Amino acid sequence: MDENLIPLFAIVTLFIGLPWLVFHYITKWKTAATISSSDEKLLDELHDAARRLDDRLCSIERIMTAENPNWRQQCLPQERQRLLSDGE
């Protein structure tokens, strides 16, 4: 009787257990790869905040350039200023 159970166990494992295991982890992988609605909302909010900050930075740079056209050169480290004046 024991000799008959080993091939049966191997066949059940091969044709039922192994595909179930593979499909189980494929399902887990696909659900983990998706983004939840709360994460999507947070991502949209962060994108909007980044866009607003970029607009503010552009406005500040325009104001500073209008007041002092060489302000960027004054903010650079001395080594970088030498490289720019030498040929860049």
C-alpha cells in the first residue's frame, strides 16, 4: 500500500500543489505592485505641492535677477566661479 501512495503523492504535488503555489505568489506579486487609492491621492497632492514650489522658486529667481543680474555668480563656490570664468 505504501508503494502506491508515493506516486499518487508525487502526482498530486506536481499537478495541484505546484500550480497553486505559483499562482498564489503571482497573485501576491500583482496586488503588491498596484498603488492604493490613498497612495494615489497622496502622490497627486505631493505633485501639486512640488509644482507650486517650483513656481515660487521661478518667481524668486526672476525677482532676484531683476534686482541683481549677477546674483548666481555670487552664490557659487570660488572654485566653480573660476571654472566658469576660465571657459564654460
